[in-house]
Amino acid sequence: MTKPRIPDTFPDAMIKVLAQIKGEGAAAAVGKAVSTVYAWANPNSGTLPSLLEALALDTAHRLAGGEGAPFRDAFSHQLGIKVKHEDACRRQLVADLDRLRPRGR
């Protein structure tokens, strides 16, 4: 049974790479076992490729005719979420501090 994957996550990126270059191609690109690259696609495994391995996988994906760069795209998406979250927290902290500041002095 196929496990659901959240779009623009690293396991989702690995599925896109596997769809383009298959397990053997992905394993060869990073010098790992096929089972390892399939574990990277499993959202419950807790394992991920290193940055250099993700770069190698994106490169192999692109050289095989794939569109975009799945790991780069996932990283960019995750970074955007993190920055928006942190910025929202910072703005809320400023608003909270402003409400606590005594008025009229």
C-alpha cells in the first residue's frame, strides 16, 4: 500500500526522483543501497539523504530529463514555511509587548 506523503517534503522529493530514475539509478547516484533510497521516500523512516546526496539526486533527476529539482524545491518550500512561522511569532511578540507597555508616560 502506498503511504500518503505531504507535498513538498523530502520524502515526496525522493518519490519524484524515484519516478524519474528508479531505485537503482538513485542508489547509483549516491553510492547507497536501493533499500536506503527507498527508506528516504518513507515518511515514517526518519532518515533523509545528506545535502550532498540530495544534490546528487537532483542532478541525476535533471540529467535523466526530469523537471525541476525535487530536493531543492522541497527545501525552498520548507524554508518558506519556517520563515513565515518565525516572522509571525516575532510579529506576535512585538504586538504582545506593545499591549503591555504603559501608556501616557
